[in-house]
Amino acid sequence: MSDLHTSKSLNRSALSLLLSAFLCLSLALPVHAVETGSQDIQTSAQSGVDEDDAVLVKVQKALDAQDYRTAVDLLTPLANRKNGEAAYVLGRLIQTGQGIRKSRTRAAQYFKISAEQGDARGQNAYGEVLAMGAGVRRNFLEASRWFARAAEQGHATAQFNLGYLYAQGRGVKRDEAKAIDWYSRAANQGLAEAQYSLGWIYMNSKGQFQDDTKAVHWLEKAAEQDLPKAQNNLGFMYSQGRGYALDYTKALMWYQKAADQGYAPAQYNMGFMYEQGHGVAQDYAKAVEWYRKAAENNDAAAQYSLGLMYEQGTGVPLNITEAQRWYTLAADNGDPDAKKALRDLKRARGKK
């Protein structure tokens, strides 16, 4: 049995997860539902009287009708004349292959045009492709410069991205104070990823910034926006009595919310709570059920714990073959307890 899981900070490339997060939801919700791409076109176009604004009104109508081919045809000449707004939106369409062949390289080119015209969304988008090496050579230093320009304009996702670079020391010197500053600006605009990341720093900092009260404050804000890793960490704080009085019932509630979204660390934690009888009646069968869900989601600690349940016949019939199978999967995922368990099993079999 392993200990409870906390969620790792930014454990994948958390730079707004642009390439996976931008779904075909018209063009109104690029990243984290913070930017309002097509709606911004409408606002700008309605307030202006020149030709470009008149074209942008037509673009808005095409986007609303999901007529992306027409939108691309209208946007292209504007973008090529270095209209920052048009270049940004065209870059998004090219990036996702809506109305035009998908191309990371061409998307990056249009984001750069937009960025150079001072469009904050274009600056953030160009920073993101630089940070991910999507269509351009990866360059964290250059990415940090574009994020900074957008962040200074109040762009929440850029503020988060800049905070991430300072937290990780990518392209800039690692600086927790600056990470907190930029995360705070984005968090105060309601960005859940920034609220989570700010909470994580306060929760895990080894220096002067460790503060459980502030940690739970920000984790709770992100958790209330249904961010599963924040819900999981909030459950952990309740289970440890950090920032709150120890409360297994509330810990279980938050773990459940994250686990129901398929979040493997929380599924593991649900299994742990049922195995230990924390906040719920001890139930080994339920523990196995949750460990299995997490294990099937490739959680190494859950794979090890499930193997242990099979080896001991706890919550399931004793089955050494199944135990070895789960230990092997966990060991392949780097779990040290599983590696030891496999050695012990082989040693025990050798003595027979």
C-alpha cells in the first residue's frame, strides 16, 4: 500500500495545453475559455467604420454559421496586410484545420504577424507555439518575451504561461516570487489552471512561500471550477489537516469529485480511503474497485496496490498470477515498491 497521491504541478506541458484544448467550438473558446476570439471580432467590427471592420463583420457571421471556408477566404487578405486580429483568428483556423488544411508552420507564421501588431492573443499564441516547438523551433526565452508582452496587456492565459516559465526556470531564471506574481494576476481573473498552480506553490514550496492557508484558498477556487487535480489536492489537504481541521469526510467528497472525472490519482486515493476506512466504512471490495480504475488509467501506485490486494487475497480472491501481473505493470512504470514485491515473489517461488 502506498501513501495518498497529490497531483504533480504542471506534470505535463501545462502551457495552456493549447493543441489539445482548442476544440471545434466555433472560434469563441480558444484556450481555457478565457479568450473570446470570434466575439472580439464582432465587438471590434461594430465599433469601427473602415473596410477591414466591415470584412470582420462578415467573418463573424461566417464563424457563427460554422462556415469556416468563407471565414478563411475573408481573413486571408486582411491577415496578409498585417491586420493583427485577422492574423490571430486565421492562425487558429489553420492550427485546427477548420476551413483550411491544418499546418502548424503556417499557423505560427500568422500568430507571429498578429503578435508583431500588438494583439495580446496573438502574442500569447505565438509564445505558446515557441514554447512547444509547434511549427517553429522551440525557444523558451523568446516565448517568455511574447508571454510578457501579452501578460502586461492583462491577458490571463499569458500571465499563467509566464508564471509557469518562472516556476520551472524555462527561458528565464527560476523565480518563485515572480511565478506567484504572474499566477496571482491570472488567478484573480478566474483562470482555474492559475488558481491551481498558485495553490500548488503555496502547498509545496520549500522556502518562504509555503502557506497552507493560502494553498487551500486557491485550490478551493480551482476545485469549484471542476479542475480535477485541484479537487484531488484539496482532498489531500483535508485528509492531512493542512489548512483545515482534519476531515476525512470532506477529503472523500473532493476525491470523489475528481475520481468521477476519471482522474487517476483521485481514483487511487478513493481506494486508499476505502482500504483504510477513512471517512467511510472500511470496504476492501470497494478499495479494489477504485484501485482497479486507477490502475487501468496507468497509475503506478494503484497498480502496485492492486497487486498487493491480489497477493494477500484482500477484497479479491488470492491470485499470485494477477498479483505478479499488476506488480510488473507498476514496476515498468517506475514504482519502487512494485520492483521489490516482484523480487520477493520470485524469491518465494524459488524456495518452493
